[in-house]
Amino acid sequence: MCNGGIYWDIKKTYKNAVTNELAIECSFLLFKLLNEEYYLNWTIKLSDWLLNSKIVDNVSGVIHDGLNFDLKTKKCDKLNSALYTYN
């Protein structure tokens, strides 16, 4: 679940939607500007991760805030289901 995406915090305990959404947008814009496949590959990797994480509800399309990573159990499956308009 946590393989991929970008952490929101320096402790690497949280991956949220908006950080990854902005990274997707930036990598795509860099691809359009520079026409370098490197940035397109990042766009695809980040998009795939976001769409396959628990953050996006595949039925409703609702985007939750993010995922918590438990440093003790090494699991990244605790969904923060808070909803914000910017997602």
C-alpha cells in the first residue's frame, strides 16, 4: 500500500492525497514543457499509486485525505477518511 507515492511528513508516517496530486501535476507539466519521458514516467507511477491506494474510493470517486504508516507494524493501511474540498 505504501510502496510508491510521496510522504507528507519528514518522519515518513503519512502519505496524503494533495501532496501526491500536486506531484502528479508538476511531473506532467514538466513532461509537457521539456518533453522528457522521465517526467511522464513519474506522472504514471504516482497516478497508479494514488488510484490503487485506499485514498481513492473506486466506487464513489471520493478522495480521502491520506494513509498513516505505523512505524511499529510497518503497515500503511490506516486510512484517514477526512474529506477536504481541495481533493
